[in-house]
Amino acid sequence: MLKIGISACFFHADPQRPIFKGMTLQYIEQNVAHWLMQRDVLALMVPSPEGSTRRPGSRATMEAYAEELDGLVLMGGADVCPATYGETALRPEWNGDRIRDDYEIALLDAFVSRRKPVLGVCRGAQVINVARGGTLYQDLATQAPFALNHRNWTIYEDNCHATSFVPGTGLARLYPRVTLVKTNSIHHQAIRELGRDLVVEAWSVPDRIAEAIRGTGPSYLFGVQWHPEFHDPADPSLLDDTPILDDFLAAAVQHKSAAFAL
């Protein structure tokens, strides 16, 4: 079976929290794991090896995880900290999670340096962009008033919009004769300036916010702004994301097979 790592979300230590008081929690969202596990996959959270509770003698590093695992999913969650891409937060609540940023970028680099596939989901796509020198809109409503409402807390994953695939791209090749689809939208940040060695493969309609990006280098590096794990497979109006999953896993199989052949 393939072993696919999933980056962790963080609940940082909070002395006011009644459960796990003062403790840092690392976790993954169930839908992400189950989306991967519909195929022949072991889904494994990659905990950060850093932090105040790290024990002496630990040899668990990002590089060690990248050696053992066949691919990586950077999952959604908290905002990316504006300081990570050289800006100051316009509002305190948009400070994001710098600790998670540093952890995920180090994890991303460890997998890419080994040419192992990486798939970014929502925040994960933004992390890919920032790691390659790109920037984000800190808040679409503030900095891009022309944009659609890309986040609605009341309906959450039911907030959707049209998404257009760029012809001739890797994403378009996964969906022959399909150019316009419906995807969910649960984000208030978005890609602003595209990072180096990245191309946009899908745009939101009609506001043209980047919805999918791909690396142009030798390893598989792909990110989507929507949450494929939230798309109900029983709803024919939504994009069927299994071709994206299968493409990512095929890249993992290909790399693993090539390594065995050496």
C-alpha cells in the first residue's frame, strides 16, 4: 500500500481551554484521510518534530518522514501568516499561523527535494505558492472587492462557484471536454502574485481568482483552492475529484517504482 503523509493542523496551547488545557494539539481532518483511503492508501499524519515538548535524541525529522512516505497532502486550515510572504497583517485576526507555515514549508521542501509528489488543498495550495516566493490576498473582501464571496460561514462547504480549467494544462487533460465545473469555496485568502516555477491551471468565474496551480519542475507539485474531500460524490453538480486523486497517487506509484528499479 502507498503511504501518504498529511500535514497536521495545530491547536496551540491555550490555558483557558477546558480540555487538554495548556497543551498543543496536532490533528488532521477526517474527510481528508477518508478521501485518500478510498484508494489503496495508508493515510498518516506527519506531526511536527519541533516544539517545547521535543525530547532529546529524537531522530524524527522532516527528511526522515519524506524518506519513508510516498507522497504528501498539505491540508487546509488556518490562514498563512502574512509575515511568511514579507507583509504585515492588515488586521490582528489575519496573523495566521507562522509556526505551521514554517513546519509545512520545511515538509514541502523535504518531499520536493526527493521528487516525491505533493498535493496542496486550500491553505495547502497557498503554502505552495508562498514557498515559491508568491504572495496572497490577506482578505479578498478588503483587497479584491471585485471578487465573489469565497467564504460563507453559514453554509460553509455548500458555498460554491464556477471554476474554469485552463485548456492544455495537466488539470484539463484529466477532464477531457470539460472546461467549466462547480467547486466549493471556503477561503478568504487567495493567491495574489504567483510564485516562481508555478502556472495557474484553473480560475474562478467570473472574478479570476487562481483556483489550481502546478509546479513546472521535475516533481509532481499541484494545489487546488477548493476542498476535494468535501465534495459529495452523490451530487452530480459538483466536480468529481477522483481523477485528481488518482493522478496524484499515480505519481506516487511511479516514483516508488522508479526507486525500486534502482
